Amino acid sequence: MSRHTRRRSPWLALAAVGAASCVALAGIGPAFAAPPAPAAVVAAAPVKTAVTTASTEYAQRFLDLYNEIHDPANGYFSPQGIPYHSIETLIVEAPDYGHETTSEAYSFWMWLEASYGQVTGDWEPFNAAWTTMEKYMIPQAADQPTNSFYDPSKPATYAAEYDHPSKYPSQINSGVASGVDPIGAELKSTYGTSDVYGMHWIADVDNKYGFGGSPGGGCNTGPASTGTSYINTFQRGTQESVWETITQPSCDNFKYGGTNGYLDLFTKDASYAKQWKYTNAPDADARAIEAAYWAHTWAKAQGNESKIAATVAKAAKMGDYLRYSLFDKYFKKIGCTAPSCAAGTGRDSAHYLQSWYYAWGGATDTSAGWAWRIGSSTSHFGYQNPMSAWALSNVSVLTPKSPTAKDDWSKSLDRQLEFYQWLQSAEGGIAGGATNSWGGGYGAPPAGTSTFYGMGYQVAPVYSDPPSNQWFGMQVWSMERVAELYYATGDARAKKLLDKWVPWAIANTEVNANGTWAIPATLGWSGQPDTWNATSPGTNAGLHVTVVDKGQDVGIAGDYAKLLTYYGAKSGDAAAKSTAKALLDVMWENNRDDKGISTTETREDYKRFDDVMTGTTGDGVYVPSGWSGKMPNGDAIKPGVSFLDIRSWYKNDPDWPKVQAYLDGGPAPEFNYHRFWAQAAIATAMADYDRLLGTPTTPDTTAPTVPTGLTSPSKTATSVSLSWTASTDAVGVTGYDVYRGTTLVGTATGTTYTDTGLTASTAYSYTVRAKDAAGNISAPSTALAVTTSATGGDTTAPTVPTGLTSPSKTATSVSLSWTASSDAVGVTGYDVYRGTTLVGTATGTTYTDTGLTASTAYSYTVRAKDAAGNISAPSTALSVTTNAGPTPTPTVTTAPTSSCKVTYTANSWNTGFTASVKVTNTGTTALSGWTLGFAFPSGQKVTQGWSANWSQSGTQVTAANAAWNGNLAAGASVDIGFNGSHTGVNTAPSAFTVNGAACS
């Protein structure tokens, strides 16, 4: 990963065994003691001579990157053909060494080869990649030899999880009941084996640590062994960062470490047995399945379906076992709030979310007779993959063979989409997740904690050093899957999530003409979601996200562009399409080097290389008092060691001198990293953009269908409400123009509109026209005649709203609620006033006022109104003071003397165009609000805008700030834009003003 110590691994599962004196950790490792035969070194990728030319620009870019990744001279693959985490060896993040690999890297490799098949029609590399993964990352039968002893009625023995490494080892406790594993027997019956078909999450490709343990070849065969070796790192609670881990072998036969190998660092028991253990990262397996779905789809379209049918069937099998991630860790019932809570007896232990891991293990001694399996109690939104859940439950070639698998994945699809909705913030970003085991020990969540089907909300689920949901990459990885689901199926739930998420992300994205660019990097969170109610979901008005800083994570920028490509291709959203293109272009033009695409990273976190822990405090490696052991190279493991002390070989790395200089007081070192997953993400984004948006097409000139079914569901003496049936369009309907006679009275993005300010007992005629993203406008609907009500009707106003209160507030918003009013003809809504200003209306009894100033007192009143147009007296006033903000309130300046700069660019086609506008405050003081003004010189029209409130009168155009981007600091910029129409000439405006002052 590219954000320092971000880890995607399971931090682990202290788990269980079936014998009282045996201990098992969700971990890693092969199983035989005999030394393996030397591994045959096979040629690294490419498997065959790669295609080098394509007929379109973005397909050519894909092939250029593909060939750079597969060029042996660049070092992306090991001699065995295994993808390294990165070309560079000195890198510490999720893996603690660059030439380790992860199931994540393999899953991105599947995507890369699927895209290669789509571009070239050659599917041999896709099959070869899966074969390599199956050989080196899915434990072989010899690596999990005692699975036949697994008893689904007693899947594991309990051990609590703790927040800090200093609280380990954790006591094994057979007194806490585990539930029944409801799928173990079914899987064995379906496949005729007790072996688990899933990837272990991490491996030491070059045996750098020296444990030895080549898949199928042995257990701890030592530093002289060649080939990849299963290992594990994270295992001791939410606070254990990569800098505090003690890397250990998957198969622990006590050859290295201490008296009991590494086991007694993690669990406490009377005695210890030699054992193997593996941990699966579900999002990686799900991504591999997702890639198999697209490979099948593309190969079928080419007539090549049979060429990958066997590999796709293996993906379906992987999905069968991936169901272990849908269950609580110890198969406890969902909603558990005490270790003594009821054990599950079937699907009552299923949360149906893709949790952080599943794990399995057992004895190395085939006569010992025990094995165990666990799920996970904690689910992070970033690990969800509704696309793979849909494919596993709806696509015949990917439907797993087990009888209950299709139903499990169908339920998981619905539950995952509910999870996203539950966690979506007011701005659009998705918050952390939930757990069924509060505090790692099935505790009760604190009073007031929001819940999802009984699971407690966690702002940073799984790990907190650094917080697991502050990295923007989690947003992109997860929401890209939602975008694929929307593209493939048109799922309305997915679209609703994206319609809110995409504008938020684009508003915080910068791509500049000078080649600079930035996307969100670190996120901040406040509040919590409303407790989930499936029949009446809350609005999450109190859950907020802020962009703390921005950066240039090229891998995430690639996947972000892919997300926008899928969304833009399906919805027709012009901003999504243009932003996807802009990101891909700016990286290609400014961040290319001889090995791929990269940017310079300053690694201040590398100061932690030599940190030590004193007692139970500090940022070093925790080793219990009295414990001692050795790594395979002889490095001592004892209290007071640092990350570097037990990895002394780092001092021989060619990049080590600049890290040492930093530790000696010099500047933080800089690196240009080439992570495998990041290069694959960018390459596949190029291929997807080419396939979905990049190939030139004939400009759309077809108008949307004519709106039908125009009717008036209600009216008063002064207003008419209208509704109609939605139009359809090839590129997507963007809105509707509503006419009273020949006068345009308003626009609507949906299929309803209310015309106000009318005269009583008067007949009016209405028509509606639909418009699309290309600027085409439909013919008018059939006219509807409506006569307003007479004034002699109901004249009694509703009762005055009572009980006005503020249940929550932030530095910039106030939430209000009140008791409903009553009325003879029915209350139709409420007007909310801040002082004497009408700030909004509500149909229910809640409202959130946003865009406020921190530490400021505001007075609110509410008036009820009825269907006859009567309005009540105001409620009793409520005074609310906003919370203190994180920074001082910017100096207010709205005078027309403000300095400004406006950059305007337009992309035209036929009679439509998309314009991007950057407004820069070049003055010395901040603007607390801004309004951009300009005139069209050639009769152009604004048809749809974003990131501002757009309006047009004649040739004059005005764009006022939105509630969230009104504060514009000195030197800061804001990017806004719109779609427009023209009549053949699209001359750019020649002059701009901000707050009335001319801009350069």
C-alpha cells in the first residue's frame, strides 16, 4: 500500500483448537519437517511474447504498462513468476519488506491478465496467473495436513482480543462457547476434501526471513531453502502497527523463536503443540473472483469462453469457501454483547458481510487429531464487494457448487448494500464499519452506540495505528466495486450511493493544466450513523467526513479513474467521465518513468525503524518480560528490541544509507515506489477507459423520449404540484424543464415540480420537456390544464409546531426536530427559519441547517403549512450555538475589491459542451462566500451544473458557492463546472467577476 503503515492484512485471530493443551492462531504455514528439494526456477512473466501495439490511445497505454510490468528487467516478478509487493525492497507498510507478496497483489494480477485478454483476445496469461496463485498462495494439501480432524460442531476454542500488544499473550478459554460451523460439512461433501481453497494473505517470496516452507515442501526448512514461504505478521490487537510486529512462520515447529516457537507471544496455555495456520484476506479473494467474472464476460463476447472455463470454475470454488468471511469469529449469534451470549446453531451466526478475515489451522502431527476454523466478528466497509456477491449468486458459471452458497451470497449482496447506506455520511464518504465483538471480547458497546443488526458502529474498525478509515484508498477500492455493480446490473441502490459519493470525491479532486494534481489522502470523521432501521433508514445528518489533506497516490488515482469510468459510462455523468480522463492523462503525461508510473514519497514514518518500547509504552516491538528467542538469522527477540533489531538484514539494503542518515538527524528520505498493485490498477484503468469511454463515437443527437403521464396530484389557491413519468435516453436524462404556457418556470432533476405564486381560481396550462447530457431536449409533453383552488375554501392554519429541539450539532450544522402539527385538510410541510430568513422546508419533523459558522449562536423557528396554502404562527424560538471548529473562522470579505483569477476550459461537441471552471482567490484574505459572474458571447445555455448553484438570465450566468465550498482561503482554488448547449459557435466568455470584482 502507498500510505505508510496502512495494512490490509487481518491483524488476527487468536483462535482455537480442538485439544485442551493445544493452541492455534489464525496465522500461516506449511507442514512437513523434511527439507524440500531445491525449487526449480521458472521464467518470470511474461508467459509468452506480448502484444505490443493497439489501435486506440488508451489501449496502447495499457499495453505499454502491461509490457513494462512483465519485462523481467524491471523486477516486478520473482524468478518463479510470483508478483512482488514492489520492485523496491526497502518498503514498510502492510508487508514489512518489498519482496514479500500478498493475496492483494495476486488479485490485481488476475485483473491485469483479464484486461489483457479483453484487449488482445489472448487468455493464456490469465489461466497461467491463476495456476501460479493456486501453486504458491493457496495452501496445498500437504500444507494443511490435519483438516480431516476438523469438527464443525466445535470449530475453535475462544481467546479474547485486546487493544494493545502489551496485553498479549491472550489466555485460551474453553469456558466460552463457540457456535456450530454451518458450512464445514457441506463444503467437505461438495468437494470431497477437508482442505480449504482460499489464499493465505502474505508470503516471503525470496525466503528473506529464512523460515523456509515452500508450498508443499516442508515446515521451517531454514535460510538455505529457496522459493516462497508462508509467513504472518499482525496478530496482537488494534494498536499493533507494522512497526510493532514480530514476523513469524505459518508453520511453527519450534525451530525458531523461543521454547514454544512464536506461539506463546500470542496465546497463553498450559502447553503448546506444533501447528500450521493460515489467514485469508476476503477482499483479495473477492477481487480475484470479480476479475474472473469480467474475464468470463469479455471472453464470452469474443467467443473464447471455453478457453477460461476451467479457471472460472476455480473462482466459483474460491467463492464457496469465501463464505467463512460471512460469519462471526466464533460462530456466536449476531448481536452478542457478552462472552456468555448464545452460540450460533446455523445462519444465526451470519452477519453476511465480508469481514476482515477468515482463518484455519491444525496440528503438524497427523496423529494429533485436531484442526480449527474461524470467521471474523468485525467488518470494514472497505472490504465489501457487492460485485462479487452478485456474480456468485446470479452468474451460472460462477455459482458455487454447495447447495446453500447461492442463497448465502444473495443475502450478502443485500446486506452489503444496506451496510454502505448505513455508513454513508452527509457529505457522501463512507464511514468505518461494525463489530459483533466489542473490545475483542464480545463486550457491550457503550450506551448510545449506533448499531447495524445488533453490531456496534466503529469509526476505525480492526486497527487504529493509523486509523483504518482515514485512508481515501479504502473509499476508492470499495466504491469501485459498487460502480461495477451499477454498470453491470443497473442496481438502483448502487446508483443512489454513487450519486452522492461521486460529486463529493470530484469536488475534492484537483487536476491542473500545469501537470499538478491531487486527490484526497487523509480523511477525518465525526459523529456516527443513525441506528439501522431497514424499513425506515435514517439520513445520517450527524455523520460527517472532512478531507484533511490531499496527495498523489498513483495506484488509488488509477482505481478512482476506473470507478468514475464505470459510473460515467452507465449514468452519462459528464463530470465523472472528464475527471476519469483527466486523472489518467495527467499521470501519463507527468508521472511516467522507465518502469511505470510513480511519484516521490517522503517517508517520515521511517523514523520508527529503531523505536523501542519501554515497559508497555512507546512505539517499539512489545516482547513480554522474561521471553527470549531468535530469528532464523540469529537476531535476538527480547524486551526492548526495535523493528530493525529483528530485521538487521535491512542494513544491507542498497537504500538503507538514506534511512540511516534520517535516523541520524538528517531529512526524511524520499522514494519513488513501484508497487505491483498500483501499476496494475493504472493499467487496467486505461483498458477500462478505452473500452467504455475512449473509443470515439458518433456524437449523440437523439433527444430523450417525451415525458408522459403529466398530472397534478395536488393544488392550492396559489400553487400547483405536478408529476410525470420519467423519460429515457441513450446517454442519460439530466433533468426536465417545466413550462407554464410558453414560459419556462423551473427545472427539476426528478419527476415532480411545484409551481407557486399563482392566482386563485385561475386556469393554467403546463408542459414538460426532458433534456440529456449531450444537450438534446425532447418535444413537450401533452399539455395539462389545472385550475387553482378558490380562496373561499379552507382558511384555518395548522396548529403551531411545538417541542422544537436540537438533537445534535457540529461546528457547521444544526439538526432540528419538533412535534408534528395538525390541520383539518392535512399538513403538507414546514418552513424552517434562521432568525427571519427562510433556510429550508421539510415534509417531516426534522431538518438540518448546514453551512454555518463555528461557535456562533443561531435562533430557529418553524411554521407549519397545509394543502390550502395556510401557514401557522411560528413555533417558540430555539437558540443553538454551533460547536467550536478545528480552525479559526476565516476572515470575512465580500467586498468587490477581492482579487481573483478564473480559468475556463471547454470541450465541445455538435451542439453541446462541458466546461470546467477554476476560481482562485488571489487576494490576501479569505472569502466566506463567493459568486462567479460572466456573460456568454454566443448565446450558449447552461443545462446542468455541479459544485455550485448555477443560474442564467439571458446571456448572464451566475454561479454561487455551495454550502460546503463557500470558504475560500487566500491562495486557494475551487473547481466547478457545467454542461451547456450552443448553436454551432462556442466562444469562451472574455471576462469574469467574483463578488462583483473583475478577475484576471
